[in-house]
Amino acid sequence: MEFPYMEAVVGFMILMYIFETYLDLRQHTALKLPTLPKTLEGVISQEKFEKSRAYSLDKSHFHFVHEFVTIVMDSAILFFGVLPWFWKKSGEFVVLVGLNAENEILHTLAFLAGVMIWSQVTDLPFSLYSTFVIESRHGFNKQTIWLFFRDMIKGILLSILLGPPIVSAIIIIVQKGGPYLAIYLWAFMFTLSLVMMTLYPILIAPLFNKFTPLPPGDLREKIEKLASSLKFPLKKLFVVDGSTRSSHSNAYMYGFFKNKRIVLYDTLIQQCKNDEEIVAVIAHELGHWKLNHTMYSFIALQILTLLQFGGYTLVRNSSDLFRSFGFDTQPVLIGLIIFQHTVIPLQHLVSFALNLVSRSFEFQADAFAQKLGYSAPLRAGLVKLQEENLSAMNTDPWYSAYHYSHPPLVERLAALDLADKKEE
């Protein structure tokens, strides 16, 4: 008797939906609390708290609807054999346009084109509502409907340009990989990630945003002085026009080896009137670099990718697995999709573990900035970011432990306070 892989996958998906909905309900209850956490009393204004509460509850209500629709659609697609039906139809389409359906690459690309159209159509109402109702209602959305659709079209064109060669390469590697398939797949994805990390900021990101050098002045001098003191190889310092789409603020860094760049959102500069607050946020980001967090995360990702491909090679020829999902053939892409579904339990555990590590890294980066003498401006900067982004002030401990890659503000301020007291 064959093992019911598909039924087991759908069953686990539904169980995880129930568990995560329970956590969402706990978080929703925390968001409804009418008072600030004691740590934030006198730190966050009542006006900002009320706005944050309204924004968080709006997003929470929307999340419940989105997740319910998603689990119903995903479960139905697997349970009612939509995937094998769609695979068959995409083969018929290939024949219809006069191409050879026996060519797995052409068949797969036709299948993926249909999947992309389906996902765009089904996700569009949610994206529009999130952007033009929720984000607009709370003063964050700055983009026009034209800009929204222009970004979407650019994303689709990039997928059409980049997708086929990548998918074709993966299929060829799987077909010819032999006993070292997992290593070949990992090597390909590793090379691809390096290429994309190099090309994305230079060729892709500028298609969506304008990057301009940070003008000369006190802020630039302070950031360059900080980078120099830490021997951070800062080559370029940019401001990105995030305000064209949203008033949410952020900062990040990227680049390989001796070619590092820092990017500040123009909204961050507008919101933090004190330069020291921005420099403190940058000090936190440089802490991640100095403490090798970025390198550790990258290595962990490579190990997990290799392990995933290793697992895939063990099941890719399992006819029972394919039959359970309704397939009488074993296409490469379908095998990868099915494998991803079967390892969902492991993925949840790994995601939880990575969040634990990420939160630990955040505390370490805060402590790094604090040791550089940025304790007070870092506190002020974190509070300012929390206020301006209307982030949730009250969080459920179970929910944040499961979902958050960054510790809640209350925990970060408490850790900074504790370190300050130890120094005294």
C-alpha cells in the first residue's frame, strides 16, 4: 500500500494553519490592549500609541482573511489534483503553439507562465487592498496606482527575462547530474546568488528606485568617520527615494569584500532630525558586519540549501511520491515543488531556529553600538523608528518568539538599560 503523501502534506498544512491562527489570535488580543507596556510609558506618546494600535489591528484583521483564503486555495490545489491537471494543460498549450511538448524545458516554462499568471491574478486584490486601503488609511502609501502597476509589470518582465535560463539550467543539471547532483545544484545556486547579489543593486534595484549619493555635510562626515574607525571599507553612501512609495523608513548595507555600500532611506533622514540617531542605527548595522553576522547567515543558508538538495536527490525518483500527488510522469520542477511541500515540517523548525539566532544577533549588534558610545542615540533612534513606522507596541510573547526575526522594542530597550546599569 502506497503512503498517502499528498493527504499527509495537506493535513500538516491545515494543522499549521490552525496553530498559527491560534498565535495570531493571541497577538490580536495583545494588540487590543488599551495601554502601553510599562517600559514604553513616557517614551512613546499616547497619540503615536493609538495610531500604532489602529494600524496593527487593521493589518491583523486583513491577515486573518488573507491566510484563510490562502490555506483554502493551497489545500484545494493539492487535494483536487489541480497541479497535474495544469501540467497536462500546459503540455497541450505547447503543442497548440507548434512546439514539442516532449521537451521538458518548454513544457516547464509553459507551466510556470500559467502559474505566474494565476498567482498575479489571485494576489492582486490583496496587494491593492493592503497598499491603497490599509497603508493609505494610516498615511504610509505614497505611490499612485500607475506606479503600483508599473512596478508590477517591471517585476513580471524581469521574471520573463531571468526565469527561463535559470529554470532551464536547473532542469539540465538534474537530468545530467548523476550521483553528485546535490553538489552541482548547490554550486549552481551558490554562483547564482553571488551573481544576483552583485547585479541586483547595480542593475535591478535602480529600475524601481532612485539612488543618489548622500550630500556632503555633518551626517556624511559622521558616518564616514564611524566606518573608518571600524575599518569598514565604505565605497559609496547612498540615499534611496523610498518616499515615492511609502513613508516607512529603513537603512541597509551590501557589497562584497572591499566594496561595501550603505543605503539610507530618505524617510529615515526626514524622521530622525538628530544626526546622531541615524549614525547610531548605522553603528548597529556595522555591528552585524564587524561581528560577522552577515557571513554566518550566508554560510548557514548555503548549508541548508545543500541539505535540501541532498534530500531532494533521495526522493526525486520516487514514483510513489509523484503518484500520490496525481502525476504519472516525474518532471524536474514538479519534483522540486512536491519535495518542498513534503519538508514543510522541517522548514518550520528551521525557520524558528533561524529567528532565534537572528534575535540574538540583533541584541549583539545593539550592544556593539552601545559600546561605541551610541547608547542614548540608539535608544532614541529605535523609539523613533518604532513610532514613525507605527510598529506594534504590545506583542504576545509566543507570537513574537515564533514569528519575529527582531526582538520587540521593549526587549531591546530593556537589554540596553541592563548594559548601561552594569557599566555604571
